[in-house]
Amino acid sequence: MGKSKMNNNIIIRKETKEDYYHTEHMVMRAFWNIHGPGCNEHLLVHSLREAEEYLPQLSRVAEYNGQIVGAIFYSGAKVVDEKQEHEVLTFGPLAVEPTCFSMGIGSMLLETTLSLAKEAGYKGIVICGEPEYYPKHGFVTCDHFGIVHPAFGNSDAFMAYPLNEGFEEIHGKFYEAPVFEECEDEAKTEEFTKKFPYYKPLTLSCQWLHKERLGRISGIRKNSYTILFWEKNIPAKLKGSFYGQESDKLPVVGDYVTFEYNPLGDSVIVSVCERTSFLQRPDQAKTGVMQYMVSNVDYLFIVTSLNEDYSYNRIGRYVSIALQGGAVPVVVLTKSDLCNNVGRYVSEVETISEKVRVHAISALYDIGIEELKEYFQPGVTICLMGSSGAGKSTLLNAICGENIMKTMEVRESDSTGKHTTTHRQLILLRNGVSIIDTPGMREVGMADVEQGIDTTFADIRKLEATCKFSNCRHDTEPGCAVKAAIERGELSYERFRLYQNLSAENTRNYAKKKEISKWAKEYKKNKNRKVWEE
């Protein structure tokens, strides 16, 4: 069981029982979300060790700085023709810890074990593997040898490697150990996966992934991006094909992206994966121009302190933005210990929409914190938005029980705080929850959020539809269903005014957005024409 090869502190050796969990964990990370949601290769490794076809004398693991960073597992297989059954080798999985790509670990494992297999007298190896990788090591497609796969015949991923004389005489259908098929059981895989740290399974159109890796945008500063790739935050830039695209097609914090991994410099972002939610608002410095904020958010925590920061109108704007973008709005009223009438504010916020959830908390006295923990489930993404000094960082630190976010004292003069978050950033907690913190925003504009307004004020929309006149302004017209609902106490006047204000602002800013967009397209068209003429 001695060391068989060492290079740059990488040791290739036999696996021990003490390695089992660490090897399986590494294999799980290597294949997670590569071919589809999650993976089952870690279960395969676990089961393969008990199979009669398993060949531990050929299998090896790679160790680097005391950690398992790679592994290859061999087993016996057969090729069957009309006359006889031929013994061949297969291997799989061949796995490398994803944060150790480009270190040559896979090649070292392959070269070492190919030599062992040849010395052991095996005629050849048949595998299903990465068609861009294995040909570099001498593998060729099985159609060169008359070997076919019983399920899909031949393909670029079905390859063979001759080891000794006689392999060219082997023809027929290839069969691997039954354990490979047995490990396709989804329920069994799900149960086995619970032994390991939580990773979110994703279903994306980019799978299967080959050359590219999958990560998540965790920060953006001008044209520089940071990708969260497992536990690492790595620098990245956009591929040239992104330039000239519409702004909403560019990556934002929270986006899952495919990228070409460069461990020595900037990785290159190749594509943005489809989004489950997308939050946006008008840029206050450029009225009507949309600011695309975050994506793939499950809950938008609208954090407002119960002091001078409280604004019914601002909360309504945030709620509409959340519903428009596909997130669940959760209003967190902080510093409840400083308020004498908490129930009144909770009730008022609840009138904004039946879809909004409201919690009043005090991080200082641990009041209401337990209620929020229901949202902090593995795989969930929570975005924090609110004014500076509203208590976003203090809230997060209280829930997580550790000082994750930097906080700053609130000024006594006006009960407001300074910006503690200067840019949007994604943080992955130990329990698998992702937090996106955002800079404080005192003003929240509205534009292109018609659907969000419709959802937030669905009851008022229904009332409008029953007014006597289709163009009713809900002022002095007879037969106004909205006025009647207000008079009966079924609709508060404050909420109706909020609806009117947000709708009017959305219409104004959306018109300006279209005007600016039209101007930009015309400018770009004229600029391109000028370049062409020159």
C-alpha cells in the first residue's frame, strides 16, 4: 500500500478504509450538477467497493497536502459476441476535486493505473467518458474495434484503450457490472447524499457540462466579476460575445454562470444560466433606465426599522419589485424594542398585499428571530434590501449566531446609519443558505413593474373592473366601486393612494425608459452605419 507516484506534493496511492468518506465526498463534488441535478457517482463509488467486479488492486486515489483530491476506480467488464465472452477492463468514475483542476491530477491517476493494468496482462479497457479528454491519452472510439454499447450503439463518448495483444480480436456488445445500473435509483441516491454537506441540485439547460464549469456570481465591481466556485471566490471577466448585448442579459449577483476556469488569473464567463427570479428598479440617477439588481432570489427581506426609517410607501414599492421579479416579499420590521405600537405597523404593512409576510423583531433582545429561521433552509437564497441603518447586518448576524456582516452604529441625531454594504455581495452560509446583501437605498423608483403592481393590488384591480365607467378616475364619477369600498371600510384610503402613486410613477418611468431605449438603438444604428461607410 506504499506510495506509487509523487509530483508537486501529489501522492498517488491505494485507498484505505479511512479514506472512504473523504473519497466519496470528493467524487460528489467533482460531478455535482455536471450532468444534471446533483449526481449519483458518490453512491456508485460506495457500492462498487462491495461488488465482485471491483478491482482495488488497480484503483487509486490522489492525495494533496493530506486531502483526497482525486480517485479512479477499476472494475471487470465483458464484451460478448455470438461465440464467446471476452474479459475486459473498465473504469469509472475518474474524479478530481473541482478546486484542483489544471493540476494534472487526472492525468497522473490515468497514467499510473494504465501501466498497472498493462503489467497485469489485461487486453484492453472500454469506457464511457469525456470525448474531449480521453483521446488525448490514447483512447479511440469503439467503432474502431467492432465493440458496441447495448443501449446506444456507438458514440464519441464510447471509447477503448488497447493494453496488450489480442484486444483487436475482441468484438461484440459491451456489458459493465450490474452495480452501475443499480446506482441509478434516485431515492437511494437522495438518502445516501444526506451523509454529506448540503449542495443545491440544479436543473439547467447548459447540462451536460464539458469544458466549462458552473459557478455563481457573488460580486460585481464595474467590469470585474467574482464567481463563487465551491468555497472559493475567483476573479472573472466576460467573454467577448457579451459585449453589445442588452443590459438584462449581462450577469448580476445571484446568477448561475458557466465559465472557463483559470486558476492562475481571470476565468472567462461564457454564459448566464436561466433565472428563476430577477429583481430590477429604475436607476435614480438616470430616470427610466433600469438597474438590474439580483437574480435567483427566493425571498426578498425588506428590512425597515421601526423609527424614522419606516415608510409605508417605500415598503409598497419593494413589495411590487419582489412580486414583479418572482420573489416572495418578507417585510422585517426591526428594532421593535424602540416602538410602543408594533401591532399597528404590522397590520398596516399586511394591507399592502395578501402575498406579503410580515415579522417584527428585535435583534438586540432576540425577539422574533426564531420566526425568521423558517426561511433559512438549505438551498434557499435570501436577498436583504432596506435603508442604511435599518439593521440588515445586525439581523443576519443574530440569525446566524456569528459576526458575518460588518455593522456600524446608528447616528442618534436622525436614527439613521451609514452605508455598511458598499456593493451587492453573495455569501454562502455553512448550512447551504445563500445571502445577498445590498447597499442601503432610501429611495426606490418604479418602472416596468406593471405585473408586480397588478399582483400587489389585485383586489383594487378587481374593483376597478366593476366601476360603472371603464375610464373611471375614482374621483367624482357615479358608480365607482373603489370609492364605495373605501366608504364601507373594506379598502383603506392610504393603500388606494399608494396604488395610484405607484401606478402613475411606473407609467411615467416606463415611457421614459422606452424613449431612452429608442434613442440608444438609433444612436447605435447610426454609429454602426458611420463605421461601415468609413
